[in-house]
Amino acid sequence: MSWGQRDFMVPGRSLAVGDRGMAATSHPAVTLAAVEILRSGGNAVDAAIAAIALQGVIDPHMTGIGGDCFAIYAPASGKPVAVNGSGRAPAKAELGWFRQRGLASIPDDSPHAVTVPGAVDAWCRLSGDYGSKGLDEVLAPAIRAAETGFVVTPRAALDWARYADRIERHRTGVPVYLPGGAAPAVGSKLNHPALGATLRRIAREGRAAFYEGAVAEEIVATLKALGGMMQLEDLASARSEYVEPISADYRDHQILQCPPNGQGVAALLIARILAGFDMANPALGEADRIHLLAEATKAAYRQRDALVADPEFRPLDVDSLLSESSVAALRSSIDLKRAGASADFDMPVHRDTAYVAVADRDGNMVSFINSLFFAFGSGIYAPRAGVLLQNRGSGFSLLEGHPNAIAPRKRPFHTIIPGLLAKHGKPIMAFGVMGGQYQAAGHVQILSGVLDRGLDIQQSSDAPRSFAFDGTLSLEPTIPGSVADELIARGHRVIRADEPLGGCQAVHVDLSRGVILGASDHRKDGIALAA
């Protein structure tokens, strides 16, 4: 059944409500694993890591230990901290090497697209610094699923089949991911014992089990056999880092994001642009809202694509970019009745990731996102270790002087962003919108629904979506034809989305009542559950 046939499903899920913790993810079993950790006395950090580790086993096209992650941890008391768990290019990855070979871009299924996976180090660091349980207990749900098996859900089966060719290109992953030579159907039961064994080693030995020894040696050998540059030292030296979140005000709230090399600053810039318009005005029609979001997105993404890169190589003055003078100039270019010029885009389109939002009984919150970049990443698989490797390096530019040009031990531009909302300095909501390039625009679309239109987080998630990107304005099919016609009349090149635009997960702490609310996108298989 195609997404066109399903019409992206009929929205109308109930808001999850509780007072002793909440988890929202895109997979029912993943949400349940997080809730079980919370009920057994674990905190939000324990539950988030347990959830994302399990999702890497049972939703392997979306995420895994061969990928990267970002997170924002907001303790009940104290300042939020962001974690950058994105990996770096190999030390031998010189731009000149690629240019001498006449490459215009890095093929997304090549060994050169594989950057050092940063997720495992970030999991271990977060767990050690802020978790309350040991990794053995936190990783137990993922280990159990890998060793004893799991059942494939409908949305997972749909995506699995759609992107099966990415596994077929390198073949080594076919026995595990395409048993019998085909993508598993809904209800199929699979297991992944090699991955289970590696997770057991990580649970026992920590980060060293992944970045040193047999697992690291197989990853390097697998990539070298395909002509890759990765060395053991590249893996051994991998370290996540704590960074201070960046923020912007919107409607008496503060939106927090991870700083570059991620695109969170684009979400803040879109919000700052829209803050100059009365988005709460009931006279605004759906076409008006879509138009304003589209124009703000185009303006912000032009800045994003020109400026965002690894700050160690190209620092970005975020305060200056988000200043009123800078934002006012971008805002003034928006015509309320006419579409502006489209933003050029020359990076790979990214669609697949996994996001979890968790709040525990003490009011700690975690906003956590983990990804392989493309579906099934590079498709390159280390079979003894059970590690499917990301292809985040295909997002590097090969243009001399480009801020995101590849360089030794440089981190690429990242699309994956976890979000946090605060009011008067107190964090109240962890949220994320899976969906690659859409994520920054999606963050603001969800927040505008809540803060401008008075929707709850589930209603805002359920609402029809639009996305202005790469010369087109994509509309989900639940947006009426009359609205599409009005947007066309304003000069937008409108297309109908052939797959859902993103997938939202959110938890919202109602401080005045001591209640926690949860939302999970109807476009995914997931669910929000109270502990």
C-alpha cells in the first residue's frame, strides 16, 4: 500500500497523559522499552539510550550503532547541556585526493562516505555522566531483540522494501537484512545475533568494545577492502563532546538547539523570522501560514547552506546571525502575496533517522536523535561485528573553499537536530521531527501549531505539513486543492508529497499541573506512553 493510497492515514490520535514519566518514539516496542526502564527506576537518560539502541536493532534502515547522534539533556535543576556525537572524516581524507580523481561529489554508497560512527561514544559518555543504571541493564532490550528476535511493523516494512536496493549494492548485509533475498513483510520475525554480541561487549566494556579491538579492526578492514581511508587510529581517537545549546526567543518561550555542525541554527532563524509576523492571527488562512513558513524556510536555508559547517574549521557567529538587524533584513524580503526565489541546494537529500523524547518522574528530559543518514546508511556492513555503517560523509562538499568541504578529521554538516522548548528559562518540552532536510522547518511548524494556534502537541503533530525545498513547495495530500491553487497563484511550484513529511515525537511537561503530555506522529508506527 503506497502512501498515496493511505493518504498519509487519518489523523486523530489521543494525547498521552501521565505524571510519572513519558516516552515518545516512532516504534511501539521502542517506547515500551523506554517506559519499562523508567518504571524500574531508571532516569530519562537511561530510557533514551535504551530506546535508541533498541531502535537500531529493529528499525535498522533508520539508525544504528554505525551512525551518529545528537542530544540535549535538561536536568530538572540546572542548565541544559547538548551532546555532539557526530563522527569525523578519516585523517587521510584530503580534499585534493578527491579533486585529483575528478569527483564532483562523494558517492553515497562508497567507503569514502563513511565517517567515524560517533553514536556509541556519546551513549557511553551520557550514560556514565548522567545515567542511573549500568549499560548492561540499559542495553538489555536491544540485546534481547537482536538475539531472540523481533517482529517487523508496517511503516518499517514499507521503508525496508522501498530502500532494499541500498543493501543489495554491497551484498554482505543481504543475509541479515534481506533474508531470502527480499525485504521482510509486515509481521516477519528477524534476529541479528552478530549485532547482539557487539552490544553485549559494549554493555560490558564500554566504548572500547566498539572503537578498539576486534570490532574496530573489522570495520577498518571492511572499508579498506573497498578502497576506504579509515584507520584504527581514526576510531580510537573518536570522542563526543558537550557543548552549550544555542537558543532564540519565540512567543515568550525559548527554543534550544545544538550548535553547528548541525542545522539547529536554521530552525532558530526560521522562528526568528516568523516572530515578526502575527502567526496567531485567526484571519490567517492555511495558504497564508504555508506561504510564510515557506518564505522563512527559504531565507533561513540559504544562510544555513552558506554558513553551517564544523565550527572547528569554519566558526559561525550564531549571535550575529540571529540578531534583530540580521533577521529583519531577511524578514523584509518576504512578500506576503508572492513567492520569492527558490534556494539552490547542492547536498544529498536525507530522509531517515530515529528520534526519541523522554521525561522522567523527577522532571529530567532528554531530546535524542540518532541516524545512519540515508536509509541503511552506506549499505556497507561488517558481518562479524553486525555493524551497518553510516554514509554521513557523502554530505561533504568537494568544492575548494566551501565551508563544508571535506578535510581530515572534520565533521560534516548534519541534518539531525534534537529540540528543546523552555519558558522563563525552565525546560518544558523535548521534541524532534525526523525527516532529513525538513527537520529545521518541521521544528518550527510544530512549535507554531502549539504556541501560535493553541494546539496540543498531538494536534500539532497530526496537522498537514508543507515544505519549501530545492525549488518546490511540497504539500501533504491532506492539504485541500483550493489551498494548493492559491499557493500556485502566489508563484509557488507546488507538488504533492509522495511520502510523509517527517515524523514528530514530543513530551511536554505542564509545570502548573505537574502533568506530562506525550505525542507520537500518526505518520509512523510509534506511540507515546506514560510510565
